[in-house]
Amino acid sequence: MKSLVFRSPLGISLRVQRRVPSVLLILTIITLAAMVINTLVGEYPTPPLIVIKTVLGIDTGNPDYAFVINTLRLPRIITACLVGMALAISGTIMQGITRNPLADPGIIGVNAGASLAAVSLIVLLPSVPVGFLPLSAFGGALLTSILIYFLSWDRGTHPIRLILIGVGISAVAGAFTSLMITFGNIYDVSQALVWLAGSVYGRTWEQVFSLLPWLAVFIPLSLILAPQLNALNLGDDIAKGLGSRVEWQRSLLLLISAALSGSAIATAGTIGFVGLIAPHIGRQLVGGNHQGLMPVTGMIGAMIVVLSDFVGRTIFAPIELPCGIVTAVIGAPYFVYLLIQSRKTGNG
């Protein structure tokens, strides 16, 4: 399978690279269309003209429309878009630095560390303001990344060691998270369980504005370091021969991946498989050069989470499914499929 093979970015045809702007434009249009439809549809349907007037601040004569659109729907939809973008780019970086197409922050343990830190804050320190949740999750993701990097060090790091140790750390962090849920206060535990399911339900502008700075810093950084990620994909020896500072670059990219996944998890909980699926779709569309792949993957992730939230909100209305459940229903079979294909191609 083409998406499972990490070929040298230097061998990618010019034709594939020229495809990036058009693919990115199409994905952007699809994502914006999904966001618009998500704004219109719901238990309280809103006509398109009303949505346009409300967004532009024009009086519609009915304050209920302004409440539904500006307070209930727009923050939720924008949060879904930003979270999907962060998770997808984080997964792209993780697959790049491990040179493993089945890796993502959830599998390698970074998400588990962020979840443990966030659940600990919710259960043990319920009086702490919600604004500290992103910082807590980022701290958990960062500490987990440092621990994985430290334990995998042996005169340098190796992608396979990073993955194996990450899987072990993920299991330990998951066990401690279960321990918190088992012995915590029932009210706080119920909040943590809803959060762990992965949902953008009830998200407000406060969550949007707390997530934006993280993405504004770390997404541009990931784009700047995309050429270095291309070099790392060629193997450590070749990358060093090209003048790359391999360990420094790998650790910095791991930090960026942890920051993006940690901030996304803090905002919307553990929405799984986005960081796994989006990079594979992106490689099928534009190839493996991370300079073009990174923005395309980010838009694919935004599209997946927005559409998953729409499906979860409407398929069993008025009952809502967390979008994390929808992505898991799609992502788990896809992961098994990728694993089978990886074994067939000799990459597993």
C-alpha cells in the first residue's frame, strides 16, 4: 500500500508537489462547507440568511438565533476544527520522527500522559479553574515525551525503541488514570469520564481562545521544521550526512507534537485515531514531502473532527454521541486494515 511506505521526499515528483495547493483548496472548501452545515442543522434549525446576519452582527429580530449560533454552535464547531488540525499535525510529526506509519501520539503514549495529568486535575483539584486544563495536559504530554525519550536513549535514540517504550508508558499512564476514576469523587469522576470520551459538546469561546495561542505557536514551528523531518525520514546516518542535528531536531519535533496533542486533548478530551488516519490520507493525496503534507494533513484532521461531531450530533438526535466515539468507530477498523497491509508489505 502506497501510504505505508516511507519513501525519500527527494524522489517525489514535481507533479505531486504541484498538487498541494489545489488539494489544500478543495479540503478547505469541504471543511468550511461542513462547518456551515453544522451551524445550520440541529434541534433548533437556523436558515442560512439568519446565520450570515448573526455572524455579521446584524439584528435578526430574534435573540434566540444569536444565542444558538454564537453561544452554542460556533465555538463548538471552531473548537472541533482546531482540535482536528492539532491532532493531525501531531500525528504526522510522530509518524515522521519514528519512521513508523502506525504511530501516533495516542499509540506512543503522549496522549495517555496528557489524559492522566488532565484527569488528575479534574478529580484531585476540582476547584482549579478550567483555564489551567490545557497547561496541565501539556505538562503531562511533555513529561511523558521526556520520559519516553530518556528511557529510549542509548547513545542516541532509535524509532523502534521510542515506540516500544511509548506503548509501555501508555499502559502505565492508563492504569493510573483508571485508578483516579475508581477512587475519585463520583461527581468529578463523571466529568472526567465525559471528557475522556472525547467531545466538543458545550465548548465555549473561552476554550477556543485558550487553544488558539498553542496552535499559533506550534503549527508554524512544525511547518518551519518540515524539511528537517524530511531529512530524518531518510535515516539517521543520511540525515547526519546532510548536516542535520538529528537528536536535537528529533527532540524538538517531539516537543511540538506533545504540545499540539496535549493542548487538543485538554480542550476536547481524548479524540483518538485522527493523528493516525489523517497522515495516511494526506500521503495518498500529495505524497510524503512534509512541507506539503503538513498543511494538507492539518486540514484533513479538521475535516474529520468537524464531520464526526456533525454525525455524532445528528445520527441519533436528540441524543448526542461524543465525536471521539465516532472517530473510534471509523479509526479502529482502519487501524486494523493498516496493520494487515503493513504486514503484507513487510513494514510491520
